[in-house]
Amino acid sequence: MATNKNLSTIDEKFQKDKLSFNLVTNDNLICKDCRNRFKDKGMPCNTSKCVKYEVKPDEVLDGGECVEYDVEYDKE
């Protein structure tokens, strides 16, 4: 079981780290208009996967490009 000293050390680590715990959605990624994306409104678990990937590559989830990106054009 964790002691108070261990919890204090963990608290300090999270305060010093540059990690962020924000909800990421397809709207934040190149995936926002990709035909391979799964709808993630109300289902945030769908952001990390798509038709092409069981788990999207880290580069994509970090806001980068995707080799499988295929823009979905409006049907107008």
C-alpha cells in the first residue's frame, strides 16, 4: 500500500511533468474529416481507432499526419 511519502512524490512528479490529461477527439486530429474515422461524439474510446487501425499510431494521436488519411468530401 502506498504511503503518504510515496503519494507526495507522485504529486510532485505530476506537477513537474509536462504531461497533459485532456480529452482528445477526432476534431483535434487530422482525422476530423477522414472517411476512415469512427464517430466519437459521446464515445471517446473511438478516437483512438478507425477503419484502418485498431489503435492509431502515436504520431496521429499526437496531432501529426497519417499515411491512411482519406478526406471525406461533403455530398453536396
